Amino acid sequence: MLVTRKSPFSGSPHTREIPCEEYQMRQYLTGQGYIQDIFPNLSADDREFIKTGITPEEWDATFNTPPAAWSRTVNKSPTMDGE
């Protein structure tokens, strides 16, 4: 499905081919669940684009790391013994 979103970084509209069904997009847009539950098959890049309109290229240029790598570092928590 072609999805168009306006980037909050550039203000430009971007269109990406997202491998999802119309019913999933309808569920998301009407607030029927969390994005990761509605689109379990999508990459972090695709979910970020649907949610914010930010492309992977804009993310990299702004934060210097892709969303998928960022989520892997955020989910790491230190243990009680400091390891």
C-alpha cells in the first residue's frame, strides 16, 4: 500500500510502499491498538514512517542512527550487578 506522510523535519510529503493491508491502516488511524500490534510484520523504519512521516534517510541525517538500532539500545537495561 502506498502511504504518504508529511515529514516534521523537512515539511515535505514522502510516499513509501508499505507492506500492509487497508484494514490495518484503518485500525491504526482510528486508534484501535498499538502500532507494533497492528503492524507486527513491519520494520521499525516502516512503523516510524507511518507514525511520524520521517523517512529512514531523514532519521539517519538527524540522529546518525536508524530507528531500529536506536530501539535495540533503548531496550538494553543494566543488571543490578552492573554487567
